[in-house]
Amino acid sequence: MKFLTSALCLALAVNSIQGFTVPSSSNNNIGFSTANKNAVSNAVLCATFSTGRMSKRELTVLAAEPIKITMPALSSTMKEGRVVSWLKNEGDEVEAGEAIMVVESDKADMDVEAFEDGFIAKILIGEGESAPVGETVALLVSEESEIAAAAAGGAGTVEEAAPAAEKPASGESEQLANVNVDIQVDGVVEIFMPALSSTMVEGKIVSWLKEVGDEITAGEAIMVVESDKADMDVEAFEDGFLAAIFKNEGETAEVGAPVGVIVPEKDDIAKISAQSFAGVAVVSSSSAAESNISNSSSDAPAASAVAPDCDFSQVDMPALSSTMKEGKVVSWLKAEGDPITAGEAIMVVESDKADMDVEAFEDGFLAAIITEEGDSAIVGFPVALIAAEEGDIAALQAYAATLGGAVPAAAAAPSTAAAVAPKAAAPKVAVNTGDRIVASPLAKKNAEALGIDLSTVVGTGPDGRITAADVESAGSGASPKKAAVAVSTKPSWAPAAGVIAATPMARAAAKKAKIDIATIQGTGEFGRVTIDDVKIATGEKTPARKKAVKGGADPVELPEGLVPFTGMQRAVSANMEATLSTPVFRVSREVEMDAFNTLYRLVKPKGVTVSALLAKAVAVSIEKYPIINSSYTPEGTVFNPDINIAMAVAIDGGLITPTLKFANERNIVELGENWKELVQKAKEGRLTPDEYNSGTFAISNLGMFGVSQFDAILPSGMGGILAIGGTSEQIVPCDKAVLGMKKVSKMTVTLTCDHRQIYGADAALFLNEFKNVMGSPEQLLL
């Protein structure tokens, strides 16, 4: 009998452990998957067979597995919240999306909704009590019969039972829990949980749109994530194949945690798929090589990278959108040494969508700036250090010199420079003395590439630090901008007799072009020959145009040369390229505007705009032909339950599409107020992802620029976009007119559709309905 019992237990254990999701060794809160439930049940069954009885705790585990309701993060600075009131009592039934409690954060009182259907089994944090963000405040069960068991066990029932049930016999638990495999694959890309809003701390994977082994194209949606705002598609950044999924559908992950892996070649999938569970560290071959080089370096740099023994926090480059991979520091709002308060804006970051303020999460002092203004850093890389005490600033500045947050060059040579000295000891003089050089990492890299001796460069940064702009100024021979100081009017430097003053880059370029540098007229400071002077001499560059003579017209200064894209412009360019593979067709027709113009004159004093009226008219037309509001998938047509009208807006440096949500359900006054708010936020770069990514149909209006007719490009993921031209007066036949003719206002609209699920007849019927709505616009007032 004992032999049969052991054999049965072994079979159950083997069957269960195949579906185990191994938790990270650093996480003590173990969540149960379906496989975990089976494993717990089987482990308890084995214990029952062996002892002949089942304990109360084991019965509790088998009977109910409560869902934890945790204290949410209602703002980016919130650390704990107070339960103002419970809107549900123990034993009450709740539905997903229903408010269950009111929480007071550091900003305001807000309702907190349930994410699952079920029954409130136990309230752990009473009204008026506080709890840290992430702490369990109540337990929810799926069946009413499970309330008593969950309430008796409290918060610790599942947490205590889970480790005991998941622990295999002998040393297998250590092997499973401590798995940390480095898989070296060239070009591997990890998929991280993105921050889809400024308050999001974790996300739930609603569904994977791709399976392991599927081919992926950059810009293609690969999964749907539920944030604290809405469900949003997450796109891939690289081409390749989905090699592994770390987080399954229904599971949650913290922002920045890996949820999957993409490999460049299909053959690489086998190297990763065998280890596609939590805890695997995937690295590329190039990363491993760099790591080996770093480990083989001298002991001195390694010692300097040790964090100082003081209380401090690290400011990392945040992910300000779901597609952001790196960000540029536009400006620092605080200087080194300044005191800062949690929630206070400390820098402005340019993402691929807009410029946004970044707040500090801790009180303290800005000890060191690692990424200078104008420099870029990869998301998650350190950009600054915050000291808890002012006396620790000097030690943290020395430590910051060993860190690097700037985006590395593709093939940068290994740097041989020693670690930068602490900023506190840097002399506050304009020119470095040569025995100690204080410069930003980007400045050092640029100086090495340009062949410039940093000891001759004027530093204009804090405490005389050399910035990248100083190096560029030295390379061009221009004088760097610096604070006005009392200096002599005589030149501070002059070349020795017989020496030709020239920049290093100019000398190298002249030598390569086989030009005697003595024959080139220098235009730099003190008559120095610059690289531009050499380019003019070789014909590579056109000399600057001389100013017009007095009394003549000034020449028009036209821009020239490459102007790098901003983050938003890169995103717009990528979105336009993503539409090239979509088969589209276009249908145009004229629409009479007299009745619409009359209605607009009546509602304009109430703040209603033309854009709001057009959005309402389109939404009402879509209600009759919902196929126009659909989107395509390989499996079929996806009908969107909401009509969200995205309207293209041109702003300084890019294009964005603020969205009027539920346009068919809201009145025109409300739509007009919402539209004014969205346009203002777009101009200020303050739109949230949900306000520009949630559109189901688009409108592009160029009529205010006098354009009579044009075709719009269909945005990726939508079924249609309506291009609206300007209004013009025309003479048309009229039987009721005295002369048989009358004057009417008309405009031409062009509908671009995805031909994979929308056909020509659908588009024609929609435009006819739109024409009828515009001709009888009184229905827009309903």
C-alpha cells in the first residue's frame, strides 16, 4: 500500500511540475497560475494519502484561492494611501469595473474599482487606516461559498500554503527557484512591460497577438496590455521572431520587467524557448563580449564603481510612451546641489511623442547630473543621483563619474581615460590646467573623435566642466558662450611667429586634401583656420553670402544642411512607412454646406468649433454604417464598440491626432469644450497616450488653408480616414429660382479605406449618409 501511495504521489508531482511557473527568487509574493493550483492540490492529496487525514489549512487551500485587492498607486508620487470609505461590505457581490472603495492619495480622493467579478470575503484595512502602495487591503473570492474559508485564512492563508505546496522533494526546489541562465544570442531584443501612462506601475497582459515562433515586423502590434487607464496595443521595435513569452495572458508584470524575447533569426528560437520561464537572463553575444572586456580591465576602475556608503536614490530615464526607447534631456530644472522635494519637476525630457516634465520621487539634494542637457539616454539608464543629506554630495559626484547614462555609439573604441574626479574638487576656471580634466562623457567621446586636446578647451558647464557644446565650439573655432566676466580687450592667445593657427580638424582635412594650410584664409577666432575654411577651399562648402549693400534688399536666408528629426517627427515617419503595406482605395464626393454653415453660426457663440461639428456628423454617419469604424486582422474584421474620432493637428515640430472619444454619444457643446482642451494640451506637449492613441476613425481637415481637395494617408490600425477640403461657392441649376440658377456652398470630401474589409459600396453609402447629415444638421443637436 505504501508503495502504491508513493507511486501515485510521484505521478501527480511529475504531472503538476510540468506546468509550473517558476517565481523569481527575489519575489516573496507567489501568484498561483492554473498549474500552481494543480500542484497545490496534488501536494495536499499526497499528504492526505500518507497521513490519512487532511488539515484545516489544506482544506482552505483546496476550497478557495482569494484574489488580493491591493492599495493602488493613484499618482506618480504616491507612497501610501488611506481608505476613506468602503463602498462594499464583507459578503457583498461586486462586478468588474464597479467602485468598491474611496482612497485618499497625496493628490485627491478617488474611487477604486474592482478588476474581477466576485464577493468581498474579508476587509483587511478598515476605514480611516492607511497602507503602503501594493499592500493587500481586502480579499475577493469568485464564489459566495468560498467567503468563510477565505475570511478564516485571512491574508496569510494563501501566502503560507503556497511555498509549502510548491516545494518539490529533495534539492529540486533550489534548482527551479534559482534558475538564471545567460543565453548568448546575437541581436536578441527583450520585450519589456511599457509605461502606458505616467501613473502606471504594472500592467496586465490581456492577450498576445503573436505566438512563439511567429515572425514579427517593427511597428506591428504583438500584445494587448491593460494599464490603469485603458487597454492598449503594444508594438514591436525590431523585426524578428517571437522566441519566448515570460508572462502569459492574464498575468501582470511591473513596468520595465521583461515579458518576452525577440530573436533575429528563426534558428535562434530553439536556444531560448527551452528557458522561456521567469528568471531567465537573455543577453546578446555582443553584450557578453563587452562584459568580458569590462571584467578583464584593471582593478582601479572597478573599485571606483562601488556605490558610496550613504543614503541616495537614482533618477533613471523614464518611459514616457509605449514606443519610447530613449529620451533626450531638454533641460534640467534644478542645478547640482539644489534641494528638491518629492513630486517636484526636476527635468524636461523629449520622448518620441512630446516634451514632458519628470518629477522626483524622493526628497533630498540633486547631487550629480549624469546626462547633460542635449544628451540622450536609454530608457532605464541613470541620468542623475539624489542625495538624502547635503554632506554626501561630493561622494556621489565621484560615484557618478563612473556611471554613464548617455546613448552609446554603435562602435565606439574602448576608452582609456581614468575615472573623472569629483566635481566638488574641479577648479572654477574657464580653461583646464591639464593635470585634471573635468568633462562630460559625451564631450570626451566627441573630443576623441575630432582629435581635440581637452586641456585646450574652454569649459562652460558647472564648475568649469567641459560639455559637448564646448567641444563642438573648439572644433569649429568659434568662441563658446559663457557668462560675462571682466577680461582684457587684448587677445588672450596669439600664435608664435611662423606658426599657422588652425584647428586639429582643419589641419587633418587640409593634409588629406593636399592643400597648403598657409594658403587658406582663417575666419575663426584670432584668424584661426577652421574646418569650414578648408571645406570652402576644396569647394565642399559654399562661402557665406556677403550682406547686401546699404539700401538694397536683404537676401533671404534659406536653411541648409541636415536637421535631425525630433522624437515626434521620427514617430510620424515610422507610422507613415507602416501604412505602405495596406491596400487602400479612395472615394470622393461633393457636399452642400449651406445648412451646416447656418447651424455653425448659431452655435459658435456657445464655443462649438467646426472640428467638433464635423466629428459629430461623421460619428452619426458611422452609426448607420459601422463597417467604416472597423479594423482589419488576418482572422477577420474587428468591429469597434466605441466611435472615437481622431483629428489630425499640426503642431510645432510634428503631427498628432487628439481623439474625441464617444463622439456619437456626447452633445456638440461638450465636444467643443473637449476639443479646445485637447488642442491646447497638444500644443503644450501634455497629451496622454489615451488621448492620442484611442482613435477608431480619423479626420484630416485642410479646408482652412484653402485646399480644395486632397487624399489622406490611412493610419495604421484604422479602417478609414476622411480628408476634408475647403468650401467654395458654385452656381447650380435650381427649378425654384427666378433665373433657374442659384448659388450654393460646396466642399469636396475624400474617404480613404482599408480594402481588406471595407468595399467600394460601403464607402459610397457612408459618404451619401454623411451628405444627408450635413444637409440636415439639426440632428446634430440631439
